Amino acid sequence: MPEETGSAELPSSVLFACTMNQIRSPIAEALLKYLHGHRIYVQSVGVRAGEEVDGFAVAALDEIGVDLSRHRPKSFDQLDDDYFDLVVSLSPEAQHKAVELTRHASCDIEFWPTLDPSLIEGDRERRLEAYRELRDQLLARIRERFPGSGGPQF
């Protein structure tokens, strides 16, 4: 795991993983794809596949012009290919699964502890604000870890 990510070479394939593949990992996948296009092969999974992408996640990304509405949650077991240069885990449960997945592979694993915004209670605006905070946190971390996107500055 490189500490100085600004000078790190970009991986050719990245897998984002969280618990249900409905919020955190799909947001991270969509943001990295938006910033780097096809330069990096990007997928996301959950330890368990949720039923559909979270509506607040779709709304938070829609605000910055990123479409998440067509995302279909999937689990580690549903991956077409399980070889990635980098696996980024966004929840403790996903971190354990990523370690199992990569036990016999030459693959880097990074753990980015990330709050699950679905745990936030309150009115619609307060809940949506939690999703915006997650989006902005992931966007900043992705820009730092995967520099040189030249993507939009939102």
C-alpha cells in the first residue's frame, strides 16, 4: 500500500467492496469511472448483494452529474473475474472478504473505513446530507489515490 499516493502508478483494475453494494462501493465505482473513464477497469461488489441501489445514493451523485441509476448490486460470488490490481474495502466486513479473495493472488488491498450513511436518522434533508458527505469524502480520497484524472472540478 503506497503511502505517497500522488506519485503512485495507477492500477489497471480496481474493485471497491462494501457490505451490500448498494451505497458506498457503487458510489466509489461511479466516481472513479467518471474521473478516469476507461483508463482503469473498475467494479464494485458487496459481501452480500443488495436488491437495488439506494435512492439517496442515486440522488447525491445526480447532483454532480454522475448517473448511478443503472447500477445493479452484486456480491463477491457474482464477479466475472476475481483478479484485480487493487481491492479497496469500505467496510470491515468487506475487508475480511477481500483478504480471503486475495489470499493466493498478487493484489494490493486498502481499507478505507467509511461511514454507512443509511444509519443516519432524521428527515429527508438530513439523510441526504449524510450521503453528500460520503460522496464528497470518497471523491476527495479517490482524487488523492488516483491522481491525474483531469476530470470535472465539482
